[in-house]
Amino acid sequence: MIEMSDSNTDDETDDGLGHPTRDKKHVRALEDGHYEDIWVFCETQRGELLDVSLEMLGKARELMDQFADDYGEEERVVAFLMGDDCEGLAEECIARGADVAVYHDDERLERFLHKPYTEIAAHMARGEGSLESTDWREYDKPRYVLFPATNNGRDLSAKVQAELDSGLASDCSDLFIEENEVSNPVKTGEPGVKKTFEKVLHMKRPDFSGFEYSTILCLDNPGREFHPQGASVIPGSFEPMEPDPEREGLVVEHEMELEDDWFRVEITDADRLEEGVDLTGHDVVVCLGRGIADDPTGGMELGLELVDAFEDAALGITRGIVTSSYEFEGHVEAYASEERQIGETGQVVAPDLYVAAGVSGAVQHKVGMDESDTIVAINTDTDARIRDFSDYFVEGDLFEVLPRLTEAVKSDAAEIALEPTPDAEAEVEAGAAVGGDEDD
């Protein structure tokens, strides 16, 4: 038998949180809160800062310097990190652009764990802890926060932003701060009224596999403020700042009691996998596509010869090669593996020079390389989509063009003369736009 209580009594005693599906996330939301600074979660691995952590610090430094110019207010870059014996890494964050570095040391934090990392990060952001670890700040929560779009960073960013009652724009490739005028009544509080929001972090991210870009804004509602405005950042999107060992800043050890229950999951043993191929961080990337089909082994060898001609270059391939039935002979077979794939389901690179030989320019491939400074495409098909977003398009057979390009690089030629030959005519054009439909 189920006994029903009197509904009037329920109305009198209900605190608004009793229903099992009631949204409780608004409970800690602030109104007229005080927000300052941009916080950067600096992820570590095996006792070192990840490259993306340094990249985010560099971008945050750039944003705050521009913030000071635009608004006449000095706000800080705050690095926050946790791990085992990480004070030295906190000091490195200062040299890399942070004004303040807050760290939590505990040997149990050597490896990423969801619960303690989330609790510590939220505790830091709210300014909770001892007076010694919090007296450097006088605000409720950070104005902005950045996380790396790594496996751990994506996990942590969602959990921390939920704890802080704010939102998150994931996998961003560009960031800037400016005012924004909106007329949405949800944000203005009244239909037909426009409202200008100042100091808004504009978070740009690729959509539709890189075919379009959207800019995400995290704007307050009347009576409900969303801070920190948060984003996760795609590795390779920004340049790190050159380290300055003389740079001064504040290093703060965070204090917090960690509950044993947060460490119910314990890693007792681990095997380190062999390092895969990392195509990021190179000055030049040479990528081969299905244009090598006539002679897969020969085409791969030509690509490797061009890579060797540069001081700092790497060889990548498209998904078309990974999924093909091409037969490779000898040592080049090792270069046809999936770990060298560039694109939506592979690696994302942004070198100074990207050479795409026999690549059609699918949308899925474009998202993995369109942040490159200079893109040179080599293709016999003048209608290939890659022509639309290349800086230079070379009409020609890669088997003819690559050897000449390699020779020119080796001879330090300032310019490559692409004169017609009996077998191929090469044409160089500048271009820019988007397109593609096959993953090559």
C-alpha cells in the first residue's frame, strides 16, 4: 500500500530540491558576482608539461595583454596544476607567461584521476582553502578558464565547469575577447531590447568536419551568471611563448584535505606503450594521398626523399592510403600505418609548410591541416578541392614534381622554376576557400 502525503504540506516544506529529476545546478549560481583573470589548466605527463599547456599559456598571455590595452585593467594569467612534486612545473609556468601558478602536490595525483582532479580544480577556482593559499585573490570565480582538448582535458573540463555552474565550448582553435550586442530575450530579459555584453570570450571551433566554423559565447542570463567562460583548446592551435627564466610571478601551493574515498580507484601497475608517431611540432609536413596509386612504393619513397631534404620535416598520409589495398615493398611499408594519418580521425597539424601531394582535399582531411601557415598542393586534377584552400597549387604529376622540388630544397633554391616538361606541365596558382567530400 502506498500512502500519499497531503499536497498542501508538500508545498509548504518543499525546498525545491526534493524531486529526483529536479535540476540542482542553479543552486550555486552567482548574481552580481566578481570575476577576474584567465585560468589555464596545465596538464602534465611523466613529470613534464604537455606542449598544449605551453601553447595555452602563450595564448592566455596574449589575450590578457590585449585585455589591458582594450580595457585599461590589469588582469592575470593563472596557471593551475596538480600532481606529484610539481612545484618546479609551476615555476616553469611563470617563465612561460603565467603571473600566478597554483599547484597541489600529492603523490596520489601522479596519474590523472577524475574525482580528485575535479574536486581540487573547483576548490581552487572558488578560492577555497587556507588564507595563505587564497589571499592573493579577491574574486568569486575566474573570468575565463582554458583546458587542453586532450583525453584527460576534455574529461576534466566538463566536470569542472559543471561544478562551477558554467558552460564549455569544446575543441576550440581560436580565442579572442571583445564586446557583443545581443537581442535574445533570454539574455536581455525583455523582448525587443538590445544589450551589450563586455569582455566576452569568443571561442571559435570547427563544425561539420572543418567545413564551417562557429563562435561560441557564454553570456549571462538575468539573475544567472555563467562564469568562468570556459573552452578546451585543440593542441597545435597556438604558439607557446619563449621561456623567460627571469620572469617574475607568484607560485602558490594549494591546501585542501583530500578524501580517501576519492582514491577508491588505484592504479597498481601500468605498461608504457611505445611512443607513436607525432607529426605535430615540425616545421614541414609532407602528406601523400591516393595520387601515389600508380606506384605506391615509389610514391612513398619520393615523399620520404623530400622529407629528408628539409631540416625538420615529417611524412603524413591521408585516410585514403590507410584504407587502400596498396601493396608497399621494403621499408616504406612502415610509413603506411594509421598512426601517420592526418585529418578528422587522425592527427591535426599546423606546420609552417604543408606539402600535399596527390591529395584531393576532402573536408575530413582539411580539418587536420588547414591551420598550416603555407599549403602547397600538387595534383594532376585542376578541379581537386584542395586547390580551393591551398596557397599554391601545382598542376602536375607528383612523380615528376616531387623529385624537382626535392632537388630545389637540397640546393637551397629560393624559387622553384616549374617549366613545362615533355611529360607534365606545372602551373602554380594562389588560392583560398573550402571544400571536399572524400576523406583524402
